[in-house]
Amino acid sequence: MVYVSRKEHFNAAHKLYNPAWSREKNLDVFGPCANENWHGHNFDLIVTVKGVPDPETGFVIDLKKLSLLIRQEVTDKLDHKNLNLDVEFMKDKLASCENLIMEIWKILAPKISTISKFGVLHALRLYETPRNYVEYFGEPN
Amino acid sequence: MVYVSRKEHFNAAHKLYNPAWSREKNLDVFGPCANENWHGHNFDLIVTVKGVPDPETGFVIDLKKLSLLIRQEVTDKLDHKNLNLDVEFMKDKLASCENLIMEIWKILAPKISTISKFGVLHALRLYETPRNYVEYFGEPN
Amino acid sequence: MVYVSRKEHFNAAHKLYNPAWSREKNLDVFGPCANENWHGHNFDLIVTVKGVPDPETGFVIDLKKLSLLIRQEVTDKLDHKNLNLDVEFMKDKLASCENLIMEIWKILAPKISTISKFGVLHALRLYETPRNYVEYFGEPN
Amino acid sequence: MVYVSRKEHFNAAHKLYNPAWSREKNLDVFGPCANENWHGHNFDLIVTVKGVPDPETGFVIDLKKLSLLIRQEVTDKLDHKNLNLDVEFMKDKLASCENLIMEIWKILAPKISTISKFGVLHALRLYETPRNYVEYFGEPN
Amino acid sequence: MVYVSRKEHFNAAHKLYNPAWSREKNLDVFGPCANENWHGHNFDLIVTVKGVPDPETGFVIDLKKLSLLIRQEVTDKLDHKNLNLDVEFMKDKLASCENLIMEIWKILAPKISTISKFGVLHALRLYETPRNYVEYFGEPN
Amino acid sequence: MVYVSRKEHFNAAHKLYNPAWSREKNLDVFGPCANENWHGHNFDLIVTVKGVPDPETGFVIDLKKLSLLIRQEVTDKLDHKNLNLDVEFMKDKLASCENLIMEIWKILAPKISTISKFGVLHALRLYETPRNYVEYFGEPN
């Protein structure tokens, strides 16, 4: 079993805001992240696929295909977008990194098999800044 | 003459949009950077001060004081903000990095002498992403 | 279960020195790290907390609170300090990264619940240099 | 149990090419990576050893010895080399990162005990570029 | 005058070899860099353009256009290539970074005006490794 | 004229302390940097040499020789040392980065000609942390 990873990036705006709360409570809980005029980040997304290498190619997964898949299915939908307003799969969700990474998993996990017969999605890591990041490994069945 | 540099950062939203143009022309010129719902970045700002070291301290400038000055005068006004809507000194200006760095110069250049008798502002470098950045050295008198 | 990480840093002096040994044996075992006049590093500390996101905030843990906790309980006690001489919780211990990371765990693990009802400490990573680092996941009960 | 890691690097040429296939099929599958005149990378290799720290040194493993071992046994044999033509242990293997990391494991795993009585090899991470990397944790017995 | 920079990358093989010398002299002068079976690197190229920002766009140069120009004219011709064998503009030249950066200048300098009426090429920086790089500012007329 | 740079590093302890002042004044001016038990950093030193490439090698300077020169003359004397106590050329000087970089210049500038007939020392850059650095270009004659 070898683990293969690819890093992609996207630049997006968001705010942390719970619409069930008053503006004051949002500012109290989320601080400057609740700024109603938004702020933004350069996000980095690392996708890790695990599997046994294909003996004919030496690959668990073709990283050019994985890069293309991540762009088409995920980062093209997030890049130069507003996570709260422009992204179908984040609709009605708090735009936290925790919620975002779980939604990205739902999109990518079933698609890996379309580009690799040997690999399955193992982990996602999402950097919001160089000092803050989240990881997700899916849920046990 | 020694050159001393300090890096600070801020996370902000912006869009590139010329209000004198139609929405179509803005999208044509600025592409996804003109997304009306904004996008954002983790910006890094490097401030370089030059001067002869003070023989009593060995310092051209005290970097703790320089860090505090940059935060109070510049990055606290940009961090978790919208460069087009929330920033007094960017009002009525296109929110490009070129315009932003020239405004930051105007703020910082006269303040360096308040924290160092030996240093003058030499250069600013502003990273919008790890792959895109601008530099400014002021204008000749 | 989502894993949330925050990076903090501190700059410290130390030496590797076993007081039960002669100076010669220390130099023989630890090499230049045993220099009696000390040396130092820019340390980076990554703290990882795991948990289920709070549905009201989308957070496993508030990273501003986690950052503050790490600073108050750990890095303020290490920054611009001598790990052998100035740090209460390293007293009478060899100032190796292995020993330091296990002590940091003892401090942080019980405090995470004071700032998050959803998260528990999962991992620590401590960089001594960009090329040398240690990780600790606690001990099984 | 503490996990201790050391990063080393090497610069090498390679191509991805299955000799059982036609030139056309190689170009079709591997794209520009199959360029018959080779291409190359700055590879980074991170070696992680786990164990209980030696109470006399505070070390799971002496990182200077680990660095020397990695250089002598692995990176000196890969640095400024052609992975397809010059490397004994890659002979007759597709020069993918997946195959390379599994061969490096075979070399290093039995040698760790020669320099540490407390540590065993836990993981390898091999960066081909800053955006593409593989990891290997050995095989269950 | 503002200076605007864009970073691109390419992965290539090369060797340092003077065909006027014996194999022994090449190995003596260039060491492992003369390995006849090649070695390679992940190169980073930073292109800096200077000028006065266009008042209508706030741009010295459109970085998307600059990125495209660098790719089409330079990095697509170097990526996954052998600098000694595959690159027209390096023919009959020693494949050192110094020679490469001067050839890249000759290609890019006259093309900048095709994508910006305000900018001129100011500097190139070429990283062969994170620790070795060259810079070129053209020649005075 | 091409500019060629090499990065080396060293890990050292120091404190900022003017012996002509009281302990209180030192703490007042230098803050935690005056801690009498020292602190330390991972320093990075970038040395830039400029010149016309040698037509026989394509080199302004052989970077392996430059690396060796920097280590022998500078970083071996600083690595795992105390800048205030262990370093001959910093004796009786305040251990600031400004003073250190000027002393390194005095050592390296006259030695470059011993390893290159084409290059002269152009610049030094010394990182104390990833966010604080100084540069020096020598003095006009």
C-alpha cells in the first residue's frame, strides 16, 4: 500500500456567520472572521489516495489525472469565488474549513475509481493559512 | 548602510473592478478577479528599512517596534477586511496590488523616523499569492 | 471526525548534556549539540485537535482560542528562553526534542477541553530545524 | 512512543517508460514524463523512526547518525544520477516514485537497528515536486 | 515605478559538460554534475516587469497574460525536457544556469511590450535548487 | 553580468546586551532578546557573487567551491556556537544581525577571488527568523 498526494490551490472569499444568530453574537463568536464585507485566503488542498501500484505503470494513480479531477470537480468551483454565495455544495452551510473539507470528500471519494482501478481516497488536508489547517479521513462505514 | 526587513501578513477580500466600465468589460479585462461576490488572499508584506546601525544597540531599527508600527498603521486596517469596501485609504482606487503598495508606502515612509533615528524606508514587497508579488521603492524626489 | 491544526513558534537556546557524564563523554555522544555555551533554534510547534464540528459554529475548536492557549501555556514559557535553565517543566530533564514534546503534551492535553467541548488533543509536531522534527500522539491508556 | 523525522534531498534524472510497450503507448500513458531524453527533479526524502527515547540521551535515534545512514545507503546512490540507468536497486523497475519509495524502505528498514536500539523505521515520504509526493509505511507482517 | 513578479516552474534534466574537454577533465571540473547519464532539477523562474500602473486597470502588467507568455515562450520549451538535447535556444551552449538565464532574457525582453504598454522586463531569477539560484538584469545599452 | 547565490545555514545562541548599560536598561531596550541565559535561532545566510560567466565552464563561480568557502570561513565558526562567547570575529561587538553581517562581509569579500577569477562579492542576506532578515552590499570605496 502506497499513499500518493497532490496539492492544488484556490483563492476565495468567505465569512463565518451563523444566520440564526444576531450580528452581535456572530461578531462575539467569530470575531473579525464575521466581517460582513468578507475576507479571504489562498487555500491549499492536498488530496491523498492510497493503493497498490499498478505493475504496468508503477502508479497507484496518474497524478496528472488526479490534478485534473481535483480542478474540474473542486477547485474550479471554489477559485476566485465567495464560499458563502457562489458555491452550490456549500449552500446553507457555515463556511468553516471543517464543513468545506467534508463536502470536498463527498465529491471526490466516489470519483477516484473513475481514474484509478487501484486507488481509494485516503485523506484530505486543507490549509486556510500557512498556520491553520484541517484534515479529514472520511467516516468509518 | 544595512538593510533590515520585517514580514507581516493579512487576510483580505477584494475584487478588481473599474466602475467606469460595464460588467462585461470588467469580466473581459479582469477575468475571474472581477467576480462581483469577491475573492480573497493571504497577503504577505515585507517592509525594508535602510540605515547605519546605532552603535549603542547594533540596530538600524528595532524590529519589534517596526512590527508594531506596520500592524497599527497598515495590517490591522487590512486584515479580515474587504479592500474595496472597508479600507479608508483605498477608497475610490482600483484594488490592485500596485495601487495598494503605493498607498502603504505613503503611510509608512513618514512614520519610520518616529521609531528610528537611523533608518529610512527603502522598499516594500507585497505577496498576493506565493507566485505573484509587487515591489515599490518610492519615487525619486 | 475532523482534525484541526495550528502552528506556533518560539526561539530558544539549549544544549544536549547529561550531567551524569563527563564533559568528554557528552561531547562524544552529542557532538556540537553539547557545546557548553549553548546553541539555539527557531522552533515550530503544530498542535492537532480532533473532534466532530459543533453544528452551531462549524468548528471543532476555535483556532484563535487554541492559538492563545498554546501561547499562554507553552510558547510564552519557551520563547527567548534557555530550555535547560529557564523552563520550569524541563527541570532535571535532558533538553531533547523528544522530552520537550512529551512535556508539552502533558500541559496541553488536559486544557483542550477548557476551550472546546468537541475536541481532544490528537498530535503534536515540533520542528527543531526545517529538516529535523518529532511527533507525539500521547500514550494509550 | 515518539516519532522522529529527518529530511534529506537528492537531484536526479528519470523517465517513466515501460519497455514492454511501444514508444507511442508510453507517450500516451506517461505523457511528457516519457520524454526519451529524460527530465529530472529535486527530490526530498523524509525518514521517520519511532521508538521510546533512551533515558540516557533523551533520543529515540541520533539524527546525525540517521542523516549519515540515509546519505550512505540511499541518497548518495541517487544524487546526480539517472534513476533508470545508474541505480543498482532500481534496475528493471519502472522509475516511478511508488517503486522508488518501496525500494528505499527495503534498504533502510533493516539498518535502523544498527544505529539505534530504541527505534524502528515507521514511514518514508518522498517529494518529487513540492506538489507531488508519496508515502510508505511498509507492509504488515 | 512598481515592480511586478510572477513565478513559474519547470522540471528538466541536464549535465554540465564542455565537449572541448576530455571526460576526465569534465568530471574534475564539474564533479557529479558531469554525470554522462544526466541528472535533473525542479527549476523555479521568477520574471520581474517594471513600469507605471495603467490608471484604467491599476496594473503594470496583467499577471495572467505574463504567466501565459512565460509558459508559451519559455517554460513549455523546458519542462520535462533535456536542456542539453531538447532545447533549440540552448544548442551548442553549456547548460549552466548562467547561460540559461541569459537566453531566457533574450526571448522574453522583446515580448513584454506585446502584452503591456507600461512594463519592461527588469529582472529574472532562476532557482536550480532551493539553495542555488542566479539573477540577471540584462546588459546596459 | 550575472548574479549567483548560495544559501547556507547555522544554528546559534546569542543575546542582545550592551555591557555599558545596567541589566534594567538592557531589558528595557532589548526586551526578551536580552535574556541573560540566552536564546537562539536557525540562521540562513545567502551569499551573492556577481560577474561575467567563464566561457569554458558557463560559471560565474563554482557553487560547490562557494559553499565550501562559506562553511570553512563563516558557518563552521558560527554553527552550534554562542555568538557572544564563542566567535572570535564578534568579540566585543553587540551580537545583532547588523553587526554580524558586516563582519561576515569582511571575511568573505577578499576570499571570493581565491575561488573565482570572474566573480566579486555583491550581497549578503542573513535571516534570523523567516520574518526578520538583514542585507548588506558593502561600502562604496
